[in-house]
Amino acid sequence: YQFNPSHYQTNVTIKILLKAIANLPHPDFSLCKYLIEPDKLREEPLSSVVALGNQLETCDFEEFWQNLASTKSSIPAIGSVMGFTDSVRKFICHVVGISYQKIKTDQLCRILDIKRDQLAVYLEEYGWKLVPDDPSHVFVFNYEETIKTRNISEKIGFPQVKQLAPVLQNAASDCHKRANIYLLEVARLKPAYVSVISFSRTGVGRRDGRPLIGLLLSCTNTRFGKTRPWILGSSLCGSLPVSVHVVAVAAAETQAGKFAYYLLMQPGVSAPSRQ
């Protein structure tokens, strides 16, 4: 009809639209409607059929049944579409199933356009149940029962980690270079002091000192145990930078004060280099 408007037949078009309505929620009705000229959509009886489809798509079910009863006499094609009302009720049940967890029994009967004694058929077909303590409501679906927990496990093998090692090493090297530039150009430390700080950051204090620390722990044998003295000592050393930070404020203008401050406050050396 879109390419040959002269072949347009109203009765055939109405039957096609009614079959498309019966196929909801599939988009057949909208696709068929868009192929018809707007002027013809506004003409009776086609406009009444389009109104029925629009009411179903907007879930105005009670209004749909009222209009359907009034247009059956003027549109005989409605009775010629086999299973039209049953298909519409299946669509309504589909909408109820995805929209409600509990619905009033009277409301369900109205939107399905059925009597109360006919409701048992639909309850059995769709697995719905009357609420035991409140028969005036129908229990449609419990969404909490469908939620399944999933254990997400990330498997990262050594080959994947090995590929990241060069990148991390380059990033660490770049960070150390930037820290040295900061100490030389911003903090105005002497190159000799910067060399000592750089060595303490990358040498004995971070990598080469680990075997020595392990040996010292193994050789420690006191009545307090092997690790407790070292824990106490590291706590005292951890509080030392705070004291140095206070002292460095007074000695900020001297090279020795700056050297002592940046030597102990290693995180403070790296932070400016990342900014």
C-alpha cells in the first residue's frame, strides 16, 4: 500500500492491523501503522482500530475493553480474527507479570475483562497464587527469588604479571627522576645530598636491605620474642618523621635541615614529583 496507494483496501488493512494487535508485544502493529498514509489513519473505521492498538500499547486495558465492545458492531472484522481476545489477554498477562509483584484480584479481573470464577484458569496457567492471608490480592511474582549470587573470581597468572613488570619499573624510574629534579630545582638541595636521598630510596633502604632485615629477625632472640622488639622500634621510628617535620619548619632555610627533612619524609619527596 505504501508503494501502490491505489490498491489500498480498508477491510484488508483492518484485518492486518487486528492481527498485528493480537501479536503484541511484538512491534508488528507499529510497523504496519507506519506504512499507512496519515490521512487514512484518521478515517473511520480504521481510526477506531488504531485507537484500540494505542490503548493496549499504553496499557489502558479497561478503556480498551469498553471501546472493543462498542466497535464490534461497526467493525465485523474483529470477530473474524481467530483468538483475538485470547491473544489480547495473553498480552495483558505478560504486562502484569513484568510489572506487578502483587495485584488486587478485582483489578486483575477488570483488566482481563473476565469474571471472578474465570480467574482460576489464568492463575494456574501463569503460576500465580492468591495471597493466603489476603484473598483479595493475587501474588504474581517474587523477584527476590530469582536473584542469584555470583562469585566473581579473577584469575591473574604469572605471565600476565610478568608483562606488567617492565611498565612498573619504568614508572618507578620516572618517578625517582622527577623526585630528584624536585629536590635539585625546587628544594635547592646540594647534589651530594640528593645523591644520598636517592640511594636511600632505591638502594639499601628498599631493596638491598631486605635480606639484612630478615637476617636480623632470625638472629633476634629475646624474652619478648623475635618480632616484638622490632615492632616497637619501627613504631618509634615511624613517629620520628613527625618530630622531624616540626623541627624542619625551623631549619627550612638551611641545607642540613632540608636534607634531614627529605631523607626521613620519603613520601613527601615522591608526592611533588607526581603533581
